[in-house]
Amino acid sequence: MNWETAVCKTNGISIHYTRTGGGKPPLVLLHGLTGNGACWTGLAHALENKYDIIMPDARGHGESDVPDYGYRYEDHANDVIGLINSLAIPPTVLLGHSMGGMTAAMVASRCPKLVWGLILADPSFLSSKAQRETRDSDAADKHRQILAGSLEEFVTYSRSKHPGRTSEIIELIARARLQTSMAAFDVLTPPYPDYKQLVSTIDVPALLIIGDKGVVSPVIAEELQHLNPRLQVNQIPDVGHGLHYDQPGPFTTVVRSFIESIETAVE
């Protein structure tokens, strides 16, 4: 694996990223809260023969800087825009999961010239009520407890909670979790961007991937399709929010098929 790791200076901070390279069409992958770029390793291995895959660590995550403030979706979107511009890559396919999905939608809405295809993997498209419930949950307290423990403890816990996941992905997720700052949880502060308004303004081919037990329900997915006829929806069965962790094969197939379909359409 001859992947590059580097740092990009943007918006006054350093964003760490991993890149497969090779002068191929770019594909930027955005992780969710408590993840990092390395959590996309499986998908990157599957697609690196055709794409130059760029996997940044969001601010407050991985090896990127941990500023004292600036963890709203607007800040994350600005970081991605800054990264794409700094690396001077051609228009990219942008794929985001959860927090990264909302971020990707913002980038595509605000800067369509930077993006020619968009993939949203169960993005954090929550109602106002669900946003408040998430903010008021014990998610941050649980993370504080995890940070006080060891990698081995969290790996053991994760294996018992997710017996179907591979050892490799469990360890990647655990390492990413222990590299996530408490400040990163500020992104859970309502209000989130208006996802319906965002989706309605996206003017590139887009795919929404959902599970049957995830954040975005089939009802919401259908509503979003009515708002934007360029949005396709693909539901992967027997999976919740961790689509690419729990069903990596089907997830990779869906992603590859969508990108190839929009490449064909361009040709």
C-alpha cells in the first residue's frame, strides 16, 4: 500500500489526509463523527485502481488540528472546500457518511463547480426534535468515558456490540474514536443546516444510500427525491447507520455502480 499522508493548511488549521494518488479521477471521502479518514480503508482498497481517493480527517478528529471552536457544519464544509482548492484537484465525486454526508451536501450545494457527483451515506438529516434529542443524549458523556479507557477495552466492547464486523474495521474505528476530541461533539448543537433546502439546491447527479434501520427513513428518502429529481436512492437491507462497516460488499457495489453510471452519462 503506497498511500500518501500529508497535511493541508486551510481556514487557519491543518487538515490531515490520506491519498491513494496515481493521477486518476478524484474521489473525496468524508467520515462521520468519531471517525477519521482511515475508516474508509476498505472502500479505498476496493476503488483505488480507478480513482485517486482522498480521505481527510475532519477538524477535531484523527491527526487534524483541534481548534478551540468552529465545529458547525459550515466550518466542516469550509474545510473540505479549502482542501479541494488547495490540492487543485479537478471536479470530484464527493462521498460522505453521517456527519460527512451533511458536510458533503453543503459543499455540493454551495460549490457545484467543485463536485460532479455526490453520494450521501445515511447522512445526519435529522428533524429539529431528533437534533435536540441527540444533543441531550449521553453521547458526549459516553465518549468521555471511552477516552478515559484503553484501546484494548474499546476494541473488546466493539467486538461484542458488532460481532459481524471484521477485526480490521473494529480496530480502525476504535483508533479513530480515541483520536476524536470532545470539542468535535459541538457539531451536535442544533440547528443543523436545513437538509431539505440543501437537497433541493443540489445540481449534480446524487445518490442517497440508506439502510433499513438508519437515520434517513425510506419515507424521508422518497420526499427528498420529489424535491430533487437528480437524486437516486438505494436501500441496503439488513443494516443500520454503519452501512460501509456492516455491509462493505454491497456498499462498495452500490458506490462503484453509481460512479460508473455518471461517468458513462458524461461520456
